[in-house]
Amino acid sequence: MTATISKICTLAILTRLLVPATAQAAPPNVVIILSDDQAWGDYGFMGHPHIQTPHLDKLASQSLVFTRGYVPTSLCRPSLMSIITGLYPHQHRITGNDPPKGTDRREMLAHVRRVQTLPKLLGERGYVSFQSGKWWEGNFAEGGFTAGMTHGDPARGGRHGDVGLTIGRQGLQPVFDFLDQRGERPFLLWYAPMLPHSPHNPPERLLKKYLPKSDSEFVAKYWAMCEWWDESVGKLLAHLDEKKLADNTIVVYVTDNGWIQEPAASRYAPRSKRSPYEGGIRTPILVRWPAGIKPARDDQSLASSLDIAPTILTACGIKPAAELPGLNLLDKKALSTRDTLVGEIYEHDVADLEHPTRGLLYRWCIRENWKLVRPTSGGASELFNLSSDPAEQKDLASQEPARVKELNAAIDRLPVE
């Protein structure tokens, strides 16, 4: 009798230990939401006076928000590749959108196959994954996704997303289908609609809302696109809530690169996309995980899109590889020790598939509130104090030679070859 009671008690203890532990150890789902060509200040929660983004404002209120976030390079393909690998462009070697003239773009996929990606690494832990929207790297399977929308066949118009680019502008049903049909396995969702990216063709109801707020039709169209993008994000987040997935899902939000709308034309203005200035490389970075973190706004720490991969991997119980330069954004101690970010800007087309850094145009460095922009052409470097001059209008390089030397040394400590 005593032995029987002992066995029952032992079983009860083990049950109490194992069942809660299993529940607590359930790996988090991951949703990466990628804005495409949007300025870092073009959100309600970032203080824009006209653009309304209520769904992203709500997400920000529920997230750990880094308002001083940056991407290492301000062009979509290399920027997206850095997000999914956690590597600088000079490490993953995708430095431009297109290969050298006359080169089959599929040859660039060799660089994709040799590196680890979030879908590959999470897949080893039982995750299923889905690609939608922008994806330059051939078929979705090239990056390790278990499912996706992009076929990647150049003969059928494959370049940077093909069928995947319908997501967002034409609803979210493929994403919803994936979420509803995935079974019980943890998932990674890559949601990268070409929004608010051009063509700037917002719904008429939104355009009418913004036309009276601007003297430029081009600006009004872009502002309306930002709200249309916000609506798309709202639909995705509402679906997570509806399916009771939100609590243990890590939602990361970031922009691939900035955009400043040219008032007189349907293109981006200087010092935005493809530039080393704040309008090109700065972005808010949001991390929401109700089961794992408390919401907070951080206006001081320097954060990078290179931090996204190690943050996700660590949260999912995977030790990031030593070559990943980023930090875990949930590690306050590690983040507090960072005072410097370094980045690089390349030509739109890759200069040389085997030596892509031959297309390097600029390197940049931010230390605390000081920023150095260094051209590779031999021209003079520019130095800005971002705290007093966030628009980078006053070059202080001639007045601060010691600081220029210090930041140049910080850049040189990260060789690109």
C-alpha cells in the first residue's frame, strides 16, 4: 500500500513538473513584418503630423520599441538578406539588387545557398515557414522556407517576388491559409508586401484624405500608401488575435530602407533610399512578445536589423553563430555596452559576383550621437551631430578632426573584404 501511494505521489510530482514545463517550453512562433521604402519618421508613434498608422501605433504600444534602429545598407535586396541571415552584406555577399550586366541572376543564388538563414535554422528545430512578398533569392525554398509564394523563375518574370508580390495589395489569404493549415508546429512567417513601395496607387478613399494635407500630389499618394500599409498590418495582427496565436508569437517590425518622397516627381529624393544618410538607413525596430517581454520605448540605444536574427534565435532556444555581428535585443546588459554601429552602401548592381565589395560607395559609422559618412571615392568625409542636427545639414568634419579620426578607426576595425 505504501509503495503504491509512493508511486502515485511520484507520478503526481512528475506530472506537475513535466506538464507545466512542456507548456512553458513551447517554442514561440515568429512573424517578421517588413515595410518597404518608408521613412523612419512616417508613423503616428514616431510623431508624423499627418500620416495615420493606428494599427502600427497599437503594435508599438505593445512592443519593445527602438526608435534609433538602423539597417546596415539602404537597398532592399542586400538589406533583406541581412535581416534573414544576421550578416553584413560583405559577409553574405549580396550587395546589390541585380547581378553585373549580362550575368544570369540565378548565379547570385550560390551566395544564398552557402549561408544559414532563419528558416533553415528554425527548420532544424521543427518549425514550418512561409515566404510572402519581397524575396529576391529565387524560389522560396532557396532560403529554407518550407512553403511560400515566390517561384523565382526568370523565364516567368521572377526577379524580386513575382507571385509573392500580390500579398498585401490583393489581400492576405495565402498567409491566412498557411496559418490555418500549419497544424501544431511552430512557425516562421515572412510578411514583406511591396508596401508602401511604388507604384503609389493607394485606394481613392485614402488619397482623398491626404490630398488636402499636402501641396504635392506625389507626397499625398505616398502618405496614403503608408496608411494603406498600416491597414494591411492591422489585418495580419487581427488574424493572430482571432486564432489565439498572439501571446506566444514574436512579432518583429522593421523597414528594409528609407524613403523621402520627391515632391515634384514619383521617385525618392536624395539622401533617402540608397544613401548613407538617416533618410536611407534609419528605421524603427519593434519587437512584440506578450509571453516573453514587457513593452517599453527606447529612444537612446542603437539597434540594428542585424540584431533581429540573434534575437529570434536566442528566444527560440538556438545559440547564434559566432560570426553573427548583432546583439540579442532582449539582453539589456549587452545592448547597454553598444555605443557604435557601422554600415556600408553599394552600387545598385553588383560589381563582381566573386568580389561584390568592389561596388562599395560609402561606409558610415554612428557612435552615440555622432555620425561619420565616408565615401570610397577619396572625397572628404562628413561628420554630423545627430542630437542637434538630425537632418544632417551641418557638416562638422573640419571642426572636429579628432572625432573624424576616431570614427574612421571604428570603421576600419570592420574590414569589408
